[in-house]
Amino acid sequence: RDFEPAFGVVHVPVSGDTYSGIVGSGATRRPAAGDPEPIQVQRPCASPVRVVGSRSHASPGLKEFLRKLGDYRLLSMGSSLKFCLVAEGRADFYPRLGPTSEWDTAAAHAVVLAAGGRVVTLDGRALQYNRKASYLNPEFLVIGDVERDWLALFRDYPG
């Protein structure tokens, strides 16, 4: 809706969990054996900050960011599960400084929005879909605590 996701579902085959979100109505996590549970981002973020990322896609820019962040815990995993951990408050922040495609992110993006978080490009604009010839996303940040100025950490980022 208006170039942003409105509804998304992410299923995690390994755990059997299913995350869903309808922007404006809320987000849930349904465990493999159980009823859906409402989820939301954590505000304020934890201390130390819980950052989700991928060791296999770690860029020099991410390493520099983590140095600026100070005390943090890096939770390494793959796929759109990183978005979902931010959405349910088990992680605080996911900086993606490498390539992804729109189809990799849209459903989980909707879950984050429905849970009260944001997904923004490094210039602070909402990550949008179907606005350009390519389906590649720019670098982006998945943010749980929207009151914290995560973008300040990237002001000198060469991107």
C-alpha cells in the first residue's frame, strides 16, 4: 500500500513458528504447537544492544558501525528471521549493509511495521517497494526502538 508492505507472513520451518503482521492491526508469533501470541518491538532497547546480523555477510561498514555502537551482543542468523526477532522484541536492531531483493524483505518488513518498528534506508526514509527498475533494495536498518537515533551512527558511512 503506497509502496510499503501492509501485510506479511513469515514461516520458520526449523522451529515451526509463524510470524504475521497487518500494519495498523498488530503482529503475532504462532508457535508450532500453540495459539498466536501478540508481539511488539522492545522500547527502550536492551542494554547491551542486541544486534542481529550475519557473519557471512559482515561488511567493513558493519564492523565500523558495531565499533561505534559500544557495548552490544551480535546474534548471527540467516533470512528474514532477523526482522522477526526485532518485531518480537528479542533483538533491537538489524543493519543490512549488503544486497537483498524486495522479495526477501517485504513480508518480514510488514511484521516489523505491525509490531511498532521501522525499516529505513541510511538516509532515514522508509524502505519502499516497486519504485524502481531493479528489485534490489538499498542498504537499510530494521529498528525496534524508534526513539533512539540509530542513523547518527551512519552519518560518516561511505556506503
